Amino acid sequence: MVNVAVCDDNGQSLNILKDKVSVIMSEHNYKYRMTDFSDGIELVRYCKKNTVDIILADVDMPNMNGFEAIEELQKLQPDLNVIFVTAHSEFAYQAYDYHPFCFVCKSDLDRLNRVLFKLVDKINFKKERKEILHMQFESEVDINIDDVMYFDASKNYVIAHDRNGGSFSFRATVKGVYEKLRNESFILIQRGYIVNCRFIKILNRRYVILKNDEKKTMTRDEKRFREAEKIYKEYMRKEL
């Protein structure tokens, strides 16, 4: 099941876009659920409480435009799949600041057929792969590698922090957790912190900034920094 959100403040444009998406998804026999919005604020409010795989959003909207809405949502879901659909082609260059999957002009909606086909195949592949890791310490722990942003230590426990602000703890050592996660694009940035490369916005010798703007100090240990840098660069190459 692919969850699609469509947002456009123009009622006629919204209906045309919804019909186009429905036809494309049906032609390719994709199972999908579509929810529509006429306001960026409504879109953000919904996505903060519900899982969305694809957002098709207009850019020029009152109250909260498409860029503002996506910027807000990417703080919680950095890998959000976004297609900007707008009548204003002059927004195309600015749109790439928000790393969309694609930018489509309303005058060329036929392009959506190819775009959605590629994107849904990508999403289905990710959903079919193993994203939940089962780790055995004093007890068994399930870790969703696309959800946990970072781990830190608290006495004899490790605390996992997810992208929605939640957390849970389990009895283990940071070293033990890192040994199980280093091959899954997690890096050890200092003795008590493991960070998920999927949520890194900036990494340098002094600090790491996550995509929700949290800032973590980078280790001064040269060997540890080099290993973290190598893992992060390998992850970024795979994502290109």
C-alpha cells in the first residue's frame, strides 16, 4: 500500500491532479490510499500524525506555501518523497533546495506517468527490503533503521531516539550496539553517541547537525573521525 497526499489550494487543479494520480496508479495496478488537502497547514498537521509515502504539492499557496510545508515535514521525515506540481516554472530552481524527487509543471501532467512509476517502484523496493533489525543483548531489541536518528548512553543502558521525538531504552553498551549497526550506515561520533547517516545534514571535524537541526559534537579522535567520515561518504554515494 502506497500512501499519497495531494495538496493544492485551487479546487479545480486539485481534482485534476487527483484524477491523474488515480488513473496512473490504477493502470500500474498499484495499491494506494490518497488523501487531499487545500492548505499547507492541513498537510503538515496530517503528515505529523500519519505515514505518507508520496506528497504531490503545489508551491504557490496562501498561509503556508508548498516549500514551507515540505521544509517543516522534512525535519521529521528527511527521506520524504516529494513531487512539486505547479503552474509556475520559475520556481523550479528554488525547488531543488528541498530535494524533491521531481518538479512537474501543470501544463505537462502527462509527465507524471513516468515519474510516479519510477517513484512507486523505488518505494515498494524499500518496503520489501529488511528495515527492521533484530539485535540480541540481555534481551532482544527491534530497531527500525529508517526511524531511529541516534543512540546515546545512560549508565548501563542505551537510549534510541526516533525522528518523531520518541525514545526507548534497553540494557546494552554503545560499543555493542555500534558493532551491530556500523554496516547499516550508523556512525560513532563520540564514545557515547551513535548517529544514523540517513538523518545527517552536515558532518565535519567539529560537529554533526541532524536534519531536525540537533547538533552533536564530533570526536577529536582521528581514527574514529576517519571511520565515521568513510561510512557517511559511502552512504551518500549509495543515495545518489
